[in-house]
Amino acid sequence: MSPSKAPYPDGTVFNGRYEVRGFLGRGAAGAAYKVFDAHLGVEVALKLLDPVGGGPAAWSEAQVLEKLGGDYLLPVHNADVIAGTDIRFITTKLMTGGDIATACQRLGVAIATATAWSSQIAHAAERLHSYGLLHRDIKPGNCFLGEDGYAYLADLGMAISIDPSGTSLPDGTPVTVAPEVLDPQSGYCSVKSDVFSLGATTFFMITGEYPVADTGQGKAQYLDDVRSGKGRRLRELSPHATKSMAIVIERALSKNPEDRQTSALEFANQLATATIHRRSWHRVEHAGHHWCLEAPKEKTRQGAVICTNGASPGYRIESKTSSGRAIRDGQRSGVKLRDIPKELRTITASI
């Protein structure tokens, strides 16, 4: 028997123990629900595992999570079968902060926050790799935020053992997949392809967008753009990111796997040592403005906001403290549209 394709309604009870209280979404290997565990008296996440090859689902995801639990990987509470069926399920800790895809969509988050989350996901990936496994689907939608504020890597339904050549069968999601994975003749996954996906996920955390732009020309064209390595530059979308940070992330996004970091841990270490600005800038939206950045108050330093407004051929950039005082070095006028990122890079680095 296969799990229902339509979400089970709230109130559905599995095994006299788990009461459905919401549909969380579908991942690589099944659908997830928020349920109340009557035995433990708490809400947990329950994932109904999709069947494999016409037979019952494999226990591989539960076994991997149980074996590698901790280190920013979701802990497993239970693995069982729905009574009277062959539908398998696992329950894990409920991530109350939602996923990173939702937290970062459109505008991204503050650089310091993105750096912390990325490091946590990278350490989870490194743990998988150290046990001879590839995740193959690292992406914002598979990274969840716990009540402790940490990021956790989840959805190991596509995790697979690394073969003696250091590779595995190709798989992944187009927005974060490495170019070599999509090769129609010789596609493969490796530690380097997981590193690419880490870089793409970190790019999304900072910018709220994926490296390869969706031009609206269809899936085939998008996949071709990914294969061709047509990713955008980080600081064109997020000028408040430092040059050293962009170098680390764009190295992970190199088209040639040999040009990337050798491991998830190396990526995390390089990102941790990249310089950041004195202020923790993040992008915000103000009605009628073209591009705005904000930094919170820190100790003795007031908060600051930078706003770009106007229209072609000349935009105006105004910077002020949270109290409304103009910041002298943060004023520009007559700025061409193409020069806005450059001017914002200069201002965020200096004020």
C-alpha cells in the first residue's frame, strides 16, 4: 500500500498515537506532517516514506539519522509501520523555526546569521561524508531551524553510499545542483557536488535568490544554464557581502569540481574566516525605494539604514542613523542603475 497522495486531514490518527495537526510538505522520499505524539505528550514531525520499486519503503533514512544523529542532523524518535498496512514512517524532532527556504526568500538574512547557519549545515554534511555517504539534495528547503536557533540538515531520502571511485549516481534539485550532476551521458555526484550545493544554499541565505537566474524560458533552458555554469555574482545581488566572503562562496560554485573546496569542512572553515563588515547589514524593503539595507544597533554604535531611490538616469543613495541623522560618507546622487551595487559595496564597507 502507498501513502495517500493527498495530504491526510487534521485529526487523522496513526497507530492510536500520532494525531495529524498539519501538513509540513513533501520531500525527496515522502510527505511530512506535524503530529501530536500521545505517548510523549509533544508535537513531532512524522514522515510517511514513499515505497521503493513497488515494494515497501526502505528504512535507510531512519537508519542514517539514527546512526549519525546530532551534529546538526535531525534526531529520530521512532521508526514504525502504520497499523494494518505496509506504509513505513519515521518521527523526528519538530523544527519550530520552519525551513531556510522560507526564512530567506526574496531578501536573504543578515550576513552573520547566514554564516552561522551555513557552518552548521556544512558540519552536518561533513559528518555524512565521513561515514561514506552523500546527501545529494542539500538545499534551503531541506535545512530546518530549531527552537535553539541552529540550522539542521534533513531529508536524507536521497542519501547514498560513495562508491570506490568517490562518486555515486546523479540526483538533486535544479536550483542547487552542481553542473556535472546534470551531464546526460556521465552525470555523477561526489563530495564536490555536495560542496557546490552548500555554496548555492549559502548564496540563497544571503541573497534570497539562487545562483542561476530563472529567466522564465522553461525547465530545459534552466537546466542548460546550470550545466553551463551561468551563475550570478554574489555581490551584484548582495553588495553588503564582503569580497572575501564572495570568493569563498563563488569558489564552491565553480563549474569545474576541481576548483571547489575539497570538503564541506574546508568550505565552513573558509567561510568562518572570511572578513565581514563592522555592521551586520541585511536587505530590507521600503515602499517606493529601489534597494535598501539596514544594520541594527550594536553596543555603542547606532543602527543605520541605506536607501536607494529615484529613477534613471540618476538614482540617489541616502544613508542615515536610526535616529535620523545623515551619515556624511553615505550620500550619493546621480548614480546610474548599473553602478548601484558598486556604490553600495563602498558605503557598507566604510560606514
